[in-house]
Amino acid sequence: MFVGVLRLTLHLPEPGSLKSKRHLVRSAIDRVRARFNVSIAEVAENDLWQRSVLGVAAVGNDHAFVNEALDKVADFVATMHGGQIQVIDRELEIVPYGDAMGEGQMRTLAEAEGAPGWGEQPEAPPRPRPRPREPEED
């Protein structure tokens, strides 16, 4: 499993108030959520009119997939709203997690669910217990 974190620093040249800045940023966040399967939030510079920092996170089973998804998010944000949002800095980090960091012995679905793997003998089923005998009448 790979977890990618993207930090986008944005410059917003148009807003003349926090209200208009929040409208632009909220719109960008909503559009990214609708289009990409990522988590996104404004994480810094909340009180500045012309600057914002967005944090974006994505999880996947392939390093290249996570990298490509976050690159697409950054490019999408840079092209939205006709130049009203400019990406001035972009930091990306992808961290591997899991058993041997994405490497190691492959398992079949049956093995993952607890069934024996290929070439293994299944355990013998438990033997049924004998029924208790009823006492004999004389």
C-alpha cells in the first residue's frame, strides 16, 4: 500500500476579501473531490486573502498510480477558474506501508481468507463425536 501526500501552495490574485477567497477555494476543493478519489482540505493560510495551502491525500496499491493521481490533481487545480488560482509551490511525498513495504510473498485470495494454498493438504475435518448412549431399560 502506498500513501501519497500533496501540499499545494496557491496564489489567488483576484479576491478582495476573505469571503471571495473562501468561495474560490471551496469551489476548487469541491470540484477536486467530485472528479478525483482523494481527500483534500485547506490546511494553512486560512486568514490571508490571496494565499492558501491545500493538503491532498491518496492511497493506492501502486506507487505510479498514486503519483499520477496526485499530479493530475495539481494540474487540474492549476487550470481551474481561468487563472484565478495559481499554484506557486507543490510538494509531493509518497510513503510505502504494509508487509515488506509492497514487496514479499504473494498470496492467493483463498490463502488470505484462511483456506490452504496451492500444493498444501487441507486439514482433516474434525471427527464427529459419538452420540451418548441412552441407558438401557431392564
